[in-house]
Amino acid sequence: MEAKKKIIHNRPLFYAFLALLLSITATRYIFQVNVTYIVLVSVVLIGLFVFLILQKNIYLIFIFISVMLFGVCLFFLGVKIFEANTYYGTQTVEARITDDVVRYSNRTRYKLVDVKINDRSESNMYAVVYGYDQELQVGDVLRFNAEISKNQLFNLGGFNLSCYRDNAPYSVTLNSSDIEILDSHLKLDESFRLKVKDLLYENMGVENGATAFAVLFGNTNDISDETYANYQNAGILHLLAVSGLNVTFLITLLGYFLKLLKVNRWTNFLVSFFVLFAYVYLCGFAPSIVRAGIMGIIFLACSLSGRCYDGLNSLGTAGVITLLFSPLSAFDIGFLMSYFCVLGILVIHPVLSKLLRKFLPKYVADSFSISISSQIMILPFLASFYANFNLLSFFLNLIAVPLFGIIYPILFVAMILCVAMPFLGFVFTFLGYGFTLIDILAEIFSQTSLILPLSPLNAIVAMLMFAFFFMMSRFVMAKWKNKIVALNICATFLIGGVLIYNFAPIAESPSIVYSYYYDEDLVVFTNTNNKTLVIDGYSFENINNALDRVNANKVVGHISLNNTLTQNAMQKLDSDYYFYNTALSAYDGCSELLSSTEYSLGGFKFRTVEHLSLVVGVLVEFDNVTCFVLNNLCEYNYEIAEMLDEENFDYLILGDIDETYTPFKEEVVLTYKDIQNSNHSFENGGSMLLLLSEKDYSLRRI
């Protein structure tokens, strides 16, 4: 009897990982009654079940359903574990500062661990500290009294990634003068990282030292915005993420030294295992290094047992283990990009490399193929936060990756030696020249005109891309004639989905979105013509975070009262017009907001409002609604407050107001009239939703 021919290679752990990933992500949107995701998941499941029935693999249907149900349970378990207690009023907190510190112009954000609230042990906490009355150091044990806010995992459509990664459901804001330092002590990993950082900064300088520290441990907190933007726009940001590239070099390096020592294979495995685990621990168990570490250990285990290493099952094993311990990592962009980058190399690289070898030398073809394959699969995730795609990044990676391959092993060995023998720090000085060269290359390549801004691609497009390339791969063993038919169907839906998503008119209700991100205020207005007007905000990421909330597809103007957009942000935003306050400098292409002049753009009318020759704010009118946005840099006082209160505004958007000036409402962030005609709710974490029943406007604070 002839055996039934397989169509798809058997990779149970990889398919289990995909099933868990699908079920965890789908659970969130299905319970939010998101029609798009419900339809998407239904189509995928129906197609899969029909295929399995035709293949007479009924038992796989029950296995798949079981895995999906398990994924649903994992989602709710992940949410439940993150849940925190609610504290009202001022609480007494004791906690210790870690080395996860982010410094801004007038404040510092600390991650606090070993947290006790009223002597009760709690999860981690973020503390935003203003002022420099006393210098806080890593390891300091603090005591302070403050009101505690709860961080929400899912808020207005977004996922609070940093809070979940750091297991930090609490946050506080306070002044440094309110803090008492009780003690100070460092943990082993913190002490090691700080010692390495000091050595790098001392011998390389701050700029190269910060880059080298990121390369070693994946911490980019100290990298300058300019350097980060250059790496991102040049397409080599992956060099700053500790991942498979680092683990590959580390395993190769260890294998070489252990071979010189002529140790047996068991000793080789155990030493490599403990070194890899220690490195993952030092990197803070970031998703990319956890994935690479698990795959590295599986590779070593296969070498030990003499079995063939299987990339897809190895990737699936790493994914399943990660989701079991951290289920909501399924919403982590870093996690998804790490896994799909490797998936692209495993699925697309063999086919593409074979094609390119017909025209190019083997090394060049393989290098191009790996670079293209990895970037193709992460395009939907790059597009989800409006990143750019540099068409020249493939060429830069041909230079940067081999150069990195020389620098990283030396850097790693130098790190180990210099911690024990600091006088060898001069090695870091020479490596600094290598980082300077990469910085120069990144700056040159980031200035090319061949940079394409990516628009968001939804989950359907991402899934079609995966299906298209998976069918091309060797893992689908159908005849090429059948493959071509299936590929054409996928390509048709893929192109159609992209066109519909980017060019179809989006019917959205008019809305006002207010966002306050540390010291950056932002207001986004959307009218009935689906045109958008942005006021303030200097970072492109925060602006697009707000634009996502209203699904805006056309920004007709950007008005800057407090902050001036960077040139890079202006290019990405691609607004028709930019306006700036007279007190602020501006780039070419910006127009000055003239006093007593009314402007009209896309259904919006706006003009500045002045008091004693000072720009108090901007008045915006659209769809029979009048809104006033306060300029936070003005000298806000009761006289201005009385002037504003006399006006008949539908909305007063006052931003971050000093507690001393509270003529409208205590600690006002937003204030509005006609509250009696509205249904409103104040959510935990500071978010506010307001729906005016008469005008059907939604007002949201992020």
C-alpha cells in the first residue's frame, strides 16, 4: 500500500508556538469585540480545519483546539499575574533603585525593586523624580510618602510594553527632596554591569561607551537620540539588540577556547550552558536574548547527542517556553521581531540564496539573502510604529555585520579580562575606533533619499505575508505548479489588503485626543472630513501614538506652541503645513503663527490668543465646536484663567498646570463645559474618556 505523501514537514513544536501566539493575541481582540480580528481568526481556523480534514488528520484538530484553549487560559493568567492592589491616598513606600535609569532634562525615571508599600511586599515600581536636591545612586534603598498610581497593561488600544517587561504595575511621581535614603547595596549583576560601564566610559568616552554597553547588554538608555536615529534609519539597529548574532559569536568563541583546552563534549556542553545562562541573566532576560539563548542551548544539546539541529522546532521550543513563563510577550514588538526575523532566515533565505548565487559570489549572495530575508519578515512590525525602511541597508549590513563580527568577540573577551584586570582597559580604546567607524557609516547611510516611510500594516497583511513566504519554502512539499497557484492567490489578497488599508477612506467619528508623555503635551483633533490637526509634540513616536487612537490618515497641519518638531520628525509626519510660535526657532518649511490672523486648513479654523503681548494659546474651531489649547510656556495666572473662563469654549485643554493655579478644578489636566450632558468615566492610570451625547465627540487622554 502506497504511503500517503506529506504536504507539510512535521514541525510540531513550531506549529504549537504559532497556535499559542495566535490564540493569546486573538483572545484580547475577540473579547474587545474587534470585528476585524474575529473575522481573521475565523478564516484561519476554518481554512486550517478544512485542510486537516482533507488530510484525514482529525486528531490534529483536537490537538490544535486544545492548544488554542490553553492559549486563551494563558492570556487571562498573564493579565491576572500583572494585576496590582489599589491604594488610596498617601502611602509609605520602601524600595531599592536598580540600574534601569532613564534621565531627562528635568527629571529621572527609576525602576524600583524590593518594593514594600506600608510594609507589604509588592511588585516593581516606576518612580519619576523631579529636582536634584540629593543625588540618588543605583542600589540606594529609599523611603518616601506618595500617592501610588496603577499602570494599565491595555489602555486605549495600546499595550504597556515596558511595564510588563519590568513587572512594574505601580508608578509614583515625587520630588527628590521628599526621599529619604536608608541604605545602599548592589546585586551581583548590577555591580558587574556598572563596573563594565565605568570601564567603557573611561576608555571609550560617553558616546562610544554607551554604544558598546548596548551591544553587550542590550541597554540603550544612555545612547544619544542622534546615534539611535542614525542606526535606525540606516537599518542596523539590530546591532544594538543582544540577540542571535551575539550568541552565535559567543558559542563560536567558547567552542574555540574549549577545543584548545581539549575538554570532552560533556564538559564543553556544561561550560557553554552556564556561560550562556549567565549572559542571559546579565542581559536582564530580554526577549531576543532569551530566544537566542534557548536556541543556542538546543544547538549545543544536538551537537552533544549527535542529532540533527532543526531550526524551526528550535525556534518553536524557545517560543513555547517564553510564552509559558511570560504569556503577554505575544504583544511585545521586540519579542515578535526577534522570532519573525529568525523565521525569515529559516524560511526565505534558502530559496533566495539559491536564486542570488546565479548572479553573485556565494558569500555576497548569502549575506544579501540573510539581510533581505530577516527584514522582509519584520516589515509589518516595523510599520506598526512607523519606522523607516532604508533600501541601502542591505549594502551597509554587508560592511557593518562583518566589522561587528570582529569587534564583538574582542569586546566580550576584553570585558571579562578588564573586570578582573582594569589596567587592560586600553583595549577598549582601540575598539572605540571601530564603533566610531560604524557610527560614521550609519550617519552617511541614514542621510540617503532612498528611505521609505512605512505605513501601518494590519494583522491580516502580516499573516498573508507569512503564508506567502512559507508556501515558497522547502517546508511545503507541494509541486511548484500548485505552489504558484497558491502564491498568486496569496499575492492578490496581500496587494489588495495593502491597497485597501492605505487608500480606502476611513470612516471615524470626530474626536479630540490629549496626550501627556512626561514633559511633552500633545493634542490631536480629527473632524468629520477625516482630516487631522496636531498641536505640539516634538517626537514622532508620541504623535503617531495619538494618531493611531483615531486611525487618522491625513495630517493637514502641525502647530507648535511649546515644542519644535525635529527635522527628522517633520519628514516622517509629512504634514501639509507647520506653524510655530514666535518664541521658538523653526526649521525650513515652517511658517510663523502671526497674531490676529485666522488660518483655515482642511475644515479647521485656528488663531492665536494673546494676553499682554504674550501668546496664551491657540483657538481651534471645527464642526461647530470651539476648543482652546493653552500654551504651557505662558505665565499662567488667575487673570488669564478668568479671561478663559469668560469665553464660551466647548473645551479648554489646559495641559500640565501647576497645582497653585486651580481656578477650574483641582489638579486640572482637561476641563470642559456641558459636563452635565456627557457620559464620562475616569480610568485607572490617568486615562479619561468623555463622550458628549449632543455632539457625539470622544475626548480621550492617553
